[in-house]
Amino acid sequence: MLNKLVIALLSTITFSFLFTCLKYKSLSDHDFLGMFMAVIIYSSVVYVIGGTPLSIGVDKWHLKYKYNSKILSYLAKVGMYSVAGMSVMYILYILESQSINQSIFDDILGFSLLMLFGCFASNVFYHVELFFNFILKKKHNDNTSKTLLN
């Protein structure tokens, strides 16, 4: 669980940086830092409250199935994380649209972009997790090698 929280915080920073870079063309240098901080504040809540439990659920669901190859396993997880990200964004959309009395069909393009945004954010989480686990595994293997040599 602690690993997932660390991954959520690293994902928050990664996602916030990527999102702000996509918007950078229309921002000045001062606005870049302000937007970066605003995105960190907003996305950290979503990653910790929504992303961490859903990631644990995706991992448990993924273990229930056997995959013939690593590529198939990877693609299955990308799909699962995409659905998880869209579900979080759907909940946020419902909460927000209720406050402004709007339906999905009033802004179908905005809703579609929000779903893609959820896919992107959840897959940032997944790929940060892959990188984090790779680093931990490499560090563990290096420590094991050193003890075997001593």
C-alpha cells in the first residue's frame, strides 16, 4: 500500500508536468509554475483517493487471469487502467455536471475529451508504477549480487 501511495505521488508530479507542458504554448513562464502547482493540488487528490484503490483493484483483477505473453498481459493492464481512469473521470463529471445542471449530451465533445484525459492520467500511473517496480527490482538484484560476492 505504501508503494502505491509513493507511485501516486510520483504520478501526480509526472502527470502535472506533462499536462502543463501541453498547455505551455499559451502560458508565460510565471503562469507555467502556477498552473503546475494548481494541477499538482487537484490531481494529487484524484490520484490518492481514486487512483490508488483502483490500482489495487486492477492488480487483483489482473491476477485472476493467465496471459500467454507479456505483451498480452501489458495490453490487458493498459486497458484495465484506461477503464479505471474513465470511471474516475465519469464520477467527477457527474458530480460537476450536477452542480451546473448539464447532461452528457450537452457537451459530448467535452465529455469525450474528459474520458481520454482519464485514460491518459491512469496510464501515467501505470507506467510510473512499471518504472518504479523496475527500479526496485534492479536495486534488489544489485543488493543480492553484492551479498553473494561478499
